Amino acid sequence: MSIKKLFITLILISLVILPATPAMAEQHTVSDIADQIICQCGCGMVLSSCTHTECSVGGPMEALIGEKLAQNESGEEIIQFFVAQYGEQVLAEPPKQGFNLVLWVLTPIAILVGGVVIYLAVKTWVQRGRQSSISARSEEEDEEYHKRLEKELEEFSEGGFR
């Protein structure tokens, strides 16, 4: 019981102390910001991943990010600079507002609906498979096939291959 009380006390103390600690200042690096921006050379890749040998845009964009970080601009200010210069298509992740919000909401819903449709289709196929039974042939049908087989074997043994 003593260990349980100690554990609960430590949790409560940590819940009280942690919110009181000052938040660390956000330090952005060039690669952090370059991960949020699409290279404008036409490759469609994130700026930090653009590896085209003929890319004349990626290097200067990263250098500009470095300069702006050296001037103590925040990451958000740098991203807004690129949005003002190139438009929203420069963003690797579209903002969750306007028409983009509709896409953010509809994508998971469409995936869920598709999953439900697939589940229901498979369920009905399995049920149909269980319901259909293989009907055994009657003795009359077996006798008919047996007579036919005997007749064909007789004809084959008499005539052989033609």
C-alpha cells in the first residue's frame, strides 16, 4: 500500500510541476522549414528532399531560409514569406481552411466508407458460399455416366486411336 501511495504522490507532483516549467523557445533549422515547403523546380518534392542535379531553385531557397533564420525570423514568418511569393502551392501540407478543410475531412470519411463497403461485400460473398450446397448426384445419374463410360471404353478398345 505504501508503494501505491508513493506512486500516486509522484504522479500528482509531476502534474503540478510540469506545467510550471517554462516552455523551451522553438529553435528552427533550415531542414525543419525546408520539410514544410515544396521545391518550385517542378519536381513536386519537399525542398529538403529535392535531389535533382539540374535544380536551380532548391539551393537558393534553402540559402534564403538560412539567411532569414540568421536574421532571427521565426519559422512561421519564413513560411508566410514563401506563401506570399509563390502562393499556397508552396506548402507541403495545405492549410486546414476553406476548400482544403473539406478535403481534410472527406478523405478519412471516404476511406471509412470504402472499408465498410468492402467489409459488407466480403460478408455477403461468404454467406452466399455457405448457403450454396453441393448437391450429390443421384444413383440414376451415376448409372447413366457409368454406362456411357463402359460404352466408350469398349469402342476405344475395339477401334483404338483413329
